[in-house]
Amino acid sequence: MTTNVLSAPSPISAKYWSELKDLSDNVKLELITLLSRSMSHTETAARPNGNERLEAALRSFSKDWGGDGSAQDIANDLRRNVVNDRTVETW
């Protein structure tokens, strides 16, 4: 069963309506156009999905660190160069 938005507005739509109801007809039509475009399938399809955003984020961190080694080689070099001079007291 669907609910008629005009007969039972959600709190958020009622809030926006109270702000928008006094706008001119032209401004309301512009808003309708913008809202309609935001819901179109072509615009939604152009947005990257979660996997594409993750891949883009990972690509942004895969820059050259100035060596010819693989990521594993760089990680191993970093581990080898860690100096731990902390002493743990015995009880």
C-alpha cells in the first residue's frame, strides 16, 4: 500500500515544504527539474559504485616511493629499519 505524500507528508518533506511553498512558480519548476535530474538513471549510472571508489582510493596511494622494489620489498625494508630501544621491566 502506498502513501500519498501530499496527504501524509514525512517530517522532512513538511519541513522543506514550509520553506519552499512561498517561492515563485519559476523557482519551483527549476527545483523540480533539479530534483528530477538527481533521480535519473543516467546520472546515477555515471556515479562510481563502492568498488570503483575503493579502487580509486587505493590507486591514489600506489605512488612510486623512489625505489625499484615491489610493495613487499618496501615493506620489508621498513620493517628491517625499525629500531626498538624500549626496555620492558620484569616483575
